[in-house]
Amino acid sequence: MAFFGNDAVNRVNFHSGVHAVAAGAGGVFFFAYLLHAGVSVPMTLAAFAAIVAGRFCLRPLILPLGKRFGLKPLVIAGALLAACQYPLLAEVHGLDGWLLALCAVSSLSDTLYWPSYHAYFAALGDAEHRGQQIAVREAISAIVGIVAPLVGAWALVTGGPRITFAAVALVQALSALPLLGAPNVRVAPRAPGLVRAASRGFALFVTDGWMGACFYYVWQVSLFISLSRSLTGYGGAMALAALVGAITGLLIGRHIDKGGGRRAVVLAYAATAGLALLRALSVGSPWLAVAANAPGPFVAALLLPAEMTAVYNLAKASPCPFRFHILTEGGWDVGAASGALIAAGLGALGQSLAISMVLTIPGAAVGAWVLWRYYGANPGAVSVDVPIELLTEPPHPP
């Protein structure tokens, strides 16, 4: 399997697997625990919008850090800072100072981690094996997701939030270990032509952020409420969903690398739109909600390789993958904050969360159109690579 031959990508995928343990045992309960702790539905969604708005404002500040230290230290720092979210989450009781601190730390950790992570993965990966390398990452996350939510739910009920989230924070911190032996990647001092190179990625991430808010985050709130706010029921539903999607990504990733990008796009976005409708219809029904939740990782396993193969190849072919992802992640923040605020507003007006989930469909249509054009021009999902500098020591400014 040639796509396993890249040691640096294997290390990043190992890191992602450990990160997925923390996300499955703790992160997946983020909204559920806020609701459990007395935060209202509109305020929970508004808190998420505040987190992504904070990320949007902070993002430009990380470019000097990337130029000074390279990408790997930023990924590690972001992973470690993300661990600090969980002890704060355990202390939230309604709209209080702990919630504000949680939003601030989440914004800062996400700002450091995600653009750096995506740029790092894009720079280290191989364009000809991109779909399968992404699919391996998503398959690891899906397999971990079968067990982690069950463990997290059991720990929350039996040990309480402080012990549970402290353990999750430790696992999140340990996710940095596989990266220690990986190479660093230099950030170019200048990147002429970046805005043009990032335009498609920015448009795609705006739609992805919108879909993420409506299809994923609003759904987490709706699912928890539909399951009578049961942490164990919610954890079980998430574990069942992970079981459904554990191997799908490997198949779709290979399909993309062999030139099936457009077919993958049609399948992924049609499945996303269809599942969004089913989820909207399931609001308030426990059994229908569990059934509508189960195909989620299956749809993600279709969607993420189709989308991120294009994004990572565009990033690697751009003048600077790091700047590319700073811009495109800003687009994600715009889309996600807009979707979350609309959902919060509708909730405050007493409207059903089903309306917000239906709003996934326009985002899916735009995202599919952007990717349809990309794979038409790149049928093998292969973009032209540009040389990158791998470093054994952090770079210094010229």
C-alpha cells in the first residue's frame, strides 16, 4: 500500500487518531454537556458562534508565529492548548465566567491548531495518494469513535465531569507525542498570488462551515434534546453512528485517487442533503433521531475525502499552504458563525431546529458545484506540487 509509505503522514494520522480519542470521549459531548449544565439552546449555539468569530479575529496573528517557528510547533501548541478546554468545560454552570473562559480558550486553541494542521498535512502528503491518506485518517477516527463515546458517557455518569474531562485533557495532550519525530515545514516569508490561489478553497470552506453548523453542530443539540437529554443515550447513539461509517472512507478515497472525483462529489453531497432532510424530520422522536444519526459518519466518510482531497491539493500547489489555510479557515468561520447565529435566532424565536438543518441543502449545492468544477479540471485529483522545505530545527526569519 503505497499510501502508507509516507512516514510523516503516518505520524500525523497517528496524532489524529489519539486526537480522535479525546474528541470522541469528550469533544463530542461539548454541546450536550453545556445543555446538561443549564445553558439554553440559543446560548449554546451563540457560544459556538462566538468561538468561531474569535477564531476569525485571531487568525492573522498566527502568521508571524508560523514564519518564525514553522508549522509543526504550532500544531503541537494548538493540540496542547486544546487540552485546556476540557477542565473549563467541567466547571460551566449556565451563563457564567467559566463559559466565557471556555469560549476564549477554544477560540485560541482552534486558531493555532486547525490552519497549522491542515497546512502541515497538505505539505507533507502526496497528491497521487491524497484521497487514501485522508481516508486512512478518517477511518481511524471512525473506529475510535465506536468506543470513545461509550467510555465518555459512562465516565460522565459514574465519575462526574471533573474526572472525565481531566482524563480527556490528558489524552488530548498525549496526541502531540507522535509529532515529535516528524519533520517541520517552513512557512515562506512572502506568497505573491495567494489570494487568487485560495479563492476556490475559501468559497468551498464558507459552504463547508455553513453545512458544519447546520448539519453537524445544530444536529448535536437536536439529538441530545430528542434523547431526553440523556448523556448515556447520546453517547450510545454516537457510538452506533461510528460503527456504521468505520470503513467507508477507505473505499471512497481510493475511488477519488483513481479519477472518480466527480462521482464521489455527487454521491457525497446528495447523501448529505438527503440525511439533512431525514434529520429535520426526526426532531423530537428518539428512535428516528438515533436512526438519522447513524449514517452520519458514513456521510462524513464520503464527504471529507471528496472535499479535502481538493483542498489539500490546492493548498500544496499554492504559494504558501499555511497562508492558504489561514484564508480558507477564515471562510469556514464566516459560514459556521452565520449558520450558528441563524439557528440561535430561530431558537430564541421558538422555531424548530429542523429549519436550521434544512438550511444544509443550499450549502451542499454550492459546495458540490465548486468541487464539480475542480474535479473536471483535475480528474485524477492531482494538482501540480511545489517544493517544500522540511526542517529538523525551527526556522528563523531572514
